[in-house]
Amino acid sequence: MAAGRYGVISGTSADLAAIGAQIEAVVRKAGLDAAVATSSLALDAEGLTPMQATRALRYALSTFARGGSAAMQQAGFADGLSGFVAIACSRALALRQAIAERRFGMAFQPIVSLGDGAIHHVEALLRPQPGPDGELDQPGDFVTFAETVGLSEELDWAVLEAVCGAARRSRGIRIAANLSGLSLQSPGFRARLLELLDAEPLLASRLLIEITETAEIEEEAEAVRMVEALRRRGLPLCIDDFGAGAAAFRYLRAFRVDYVKIDGTYVRNAMRSEQDRGIVAAMVDLARNVGARVVAEQIETGAEAAAMRDLGVDYAQGWHFGRPGPLPGG
């Protein structure tokens, strides 16, 4: 395992701390450093629908991966999923207010061509601002909690409005905006977005939509209608974090997209083993077979950029080419 990765043991009364200590001992015996955090979670989900319970569990897992058992307790999971419900309502109200007040900013990171190094487009990245209590949510936590409590459409629309504002002053550079699966499959969100694009056709030439996998799409037919409607208006689409979850492969089959962004984990692994380089090469071939260009993310060194170029990747994003910051030329 690695930083941010975790294993799940279900339905056990075993001593998790003891299991963690055993894992540490095995890893250290192999000559590697190890630090294993453990936490238990009661899955009683009284008052939650199955889908709400699933999203709450996913949020719990991402919280644990980010900050271990301390972060779990701070998020309200000390008493299990049901305990989380008790504080989720007040947090949801605060989040809705933060969205309504646009209490977030946007940073823009370039995506460059590996052929000539020119900026192809930029990605708009959410940057939450501190609330009245002075606390600052991490972007991933901000988004994941919005999905958990049913506010993803409100957040996606607020972000999209901010990105459209940037696109109007972008002097032609295309800006990628992230759209969750929950919004992609929503007929109401689709109608609202298409109305905006039909009122301002120029926006389609300045935007790009990245389909995220943080919340899996359930109504695939509705999502396909959204994808096809956006493509008819000339708006390109990208599957984000390809390979990070199983759903991305289903999305590639279901949706006609223009770009596939390979998850940064594969970039790092490709620098360490021939087998992992073969996996990236297979992803590139798969994307090409459906007519999509390939972006590699989290490129931090020239060696990583060269390796991705040799594997047939078209574009790259990462600190090697620029950190998130102000809109170029904006």
C-alpha cells in the first residue's frame, strides 16, 4: 500500500491495532519503513437510504485515507455511519451557504502538448476559502462531502459559473471544468447547461468538461444524453483520473469522449517497472481505439514527461509544466 491507500476488513471483531502492527513488522522485515493507521467503523445506517449509506461510507473511506482515525473522528464517524448523520445536517447547511456565497476561488493549471510544450488548455481547480470559523476544507473533502449530502449539482453549477466567467475573459484559451457523475446524469442540470450554451454559443469553444469518478453514474442513459448534447454543441469532453476506479472503463465504453486523463499513480509506477509502463501503453492504445487523445497527470520531472511521450501520451499536466495559479492571459 502507499500514502492515501487503504485496505478494508469487513465484519470482523479482530484487534485492528494488532493487525496493523503485524503489517508494520512484515514490511520492516523487508527493509522498508512503515506506518500503519487503523480505524473501525460501525456500519449501522439507520435513517439512511442504501445510496446515502454508500456515499457516506465512501466519504468515510476518503476521510480515513486523507487523515487516518483522527480525521474520521473529526468528521463525525466516531459513532459509525449513524453518528455521522447527526452532524451532517449542520455541515450541509454550512456548505450550502458557502456555495451560495461563492466562498471558493479557482486556480488554473496548464495542460501542455508533449510534442512542442505549448499550452493546449488549462484545468480550473476548486480552492475553498475559510469559513466563519476559520477552518479550511481540502478541495477533495469539500467536493466529496457535497456529493455525500446531495449538494453536488449546486456546487458544480457554482463552479461552472466561475469557469464561464473566466472563459469570457480568457482570450481564447480553453478551460476544463470538472463535472461529477451526479450532475452529468441529471436532466435538470442538463437543461440548465444547454440553455446557457445556446444563449452563449461562444462558450462551447472556450470550455472543456472533465467527467470525474468521485460519484459513480447510476442513470447511464441520462448521462449519455448529456454527453451527446454537449458534443453536438462542439464542447469536448475528457474522462478524468482514468484507471483510478473501475467505473472509468465503463465510461469509456458508454461515452464518446475526446480526451482520457491517466491517473497520476500510473505515471509514478511507470517510472519504476516495465510492467507498469506496459499498463500505460495499453491505456494509450485503448484510448486511441475509441478516438481519444491522452493526457498524463501529476508530471513532476522531465524524466516523467519524456517517459510519457515515449509511451504515446499526447499531453501532460503537473508541476513540471506549471503549478495552479492565475488564469494565463486573464
